[in-house]
Amino acid sequence: MRPLLIVASAALAIAIPAAVSADHHGGGHAAKPGDAIAAAVAAPTRTPANLARDQYRHPAETLAFFGVKPGDTVVELWPGGGWYSEILAPLTKSGGGTLYVAAPWERGLNRFKEKQAADAATYGAVKLAEFPSAGANPKVPDGSADVVLTFRNVHNWRFDGADNTANAFKQIFAMLKPGGTLGVVEHRLNESDDAAKEEKSGYMKESSIIAFAEAAGFKLAEKSEINANPKDTKDYEKGVWTLPPSLREGEVDRAKYVAIGESDRMTLKFVKPAS
């Protein structure tokens, strides 16, 4: 793997960690977060609690690595409370793009609907879709998306079984345009660990996610260590939720887990072949 050039983001005064090419023979390049991404990360509509987590989630660098542009049709899968939606909504709005948030209908979208109701100016244009689609509710149209993003969700699909995980990746492949990008951030299990941990710990092996994606037709384009955390020992009784922000142990060893920070995460960029 050839390390890519580290570029400083003047707008955010943050250094972009090196990205790693998936092609041993390919030339390295680095992506600097554009002005539109920087502006969206700095949007005044973001909540203070979410801003505080930028140090762990590196949104500007992550979105730049995935090549997200303001005019894109972007799909965010399983947005939860809308941590990334708070950035993606103003980003796509600024460039005339389109944002879909897609999750199980309707329970997976209820928290996002609350954001829409509270701030229609920011979130009113965001489209809602069912994912995985069961056929009865609105879905992301096939071949419509430039970028599909999923942040710390694949382990949830894996909890529902390997077949359901494979189906999720197939549906993602279908919704993307030829040449489109799938960006995955996920809690990273050590390759040497027992694969059975994927079924309960919240961590996934990088090789497992690559296998699911490639089986659906994707090609791995690049890897990045933007969201890596070498302090994460990944050996907690209560899984990844032992660490911030969940801190499931409560006050037990709280200072220890806060010092570790959020989980070690892989950041993988896949492409749907153009033909």
C-alpha cells in the first residue's frame, strides 16, 4: 500500500491523515476538503453535542476522501439521530444536490423526522426512503445516486444475519449510478480475532466488509486511516458500546474509556464499475 500525501485543511486547521491506496500499482493522491464541505461542517445549525465529536469522526476529511460534492445525489443509510445529516443537508443544499436518508420504514426515520419538523429550512428538502427496501414504501430509485454513505451501520445489518447483509449491499449497488461511490465507516475488528465477535461486539473485520461489497459487484478503490484509533483494544465485555459516546459501563472505569476515545474505525471507498 502506498501512503498518500497528507494535506492540511486551512479552513479547519486540521491535518488530513494519510489515505492508503487499494491498488499497489496506482499513484497516490490526497483530497483536501473543499470550501463547501468546510462550510457545511461549520454550519450554525449543527448541535453542540455533535460538534464535540468532530475530533473522533473527522467529517471534513472523511467526506473529502469519499469525494462527496455539493451537487451530488447523496444517500445516507440509517442516519439515526442525524449526526452526518446535519452536515450533508446543508452541503447538498448549497450545490443544488439531493440528499436521501434511508432506513427501516418508519421506525428508522422517526428521529430524522423530528429534525425535519424542528428545522424545515435545513432539512425540509431531504427525501425519505426505506432501506433495505421491502417493496411497499418509497425507496432510492435504482441508478440514481452518485454517492451512498454508511457510518457505523454494517454491524447492525450483520446482527440480522449474513444473508440480510448481502441483500443490503446488493440494494446499495442497485441504487448507485455506474461509476458511483459507496463510502463505509465501521468499527474495526482485528483480522486475527474470532469472526464470531462480529455477531455481538459491534466490530467488523475489514476483510468481511470487503467480501460483502465485492460479492455485490463493488470494487475497492481506496482505504484511509482517517478514523483509526490505535488506543482501542476491542476486548470489552459490552462491546464497542463500552467506549464513548455510549459508555455503557456508566461510571465504572469511565475515565479510562474516555481517555481511549471513540472506536478504531476503518474507512473504505468502493466504486460501482462504470460498465
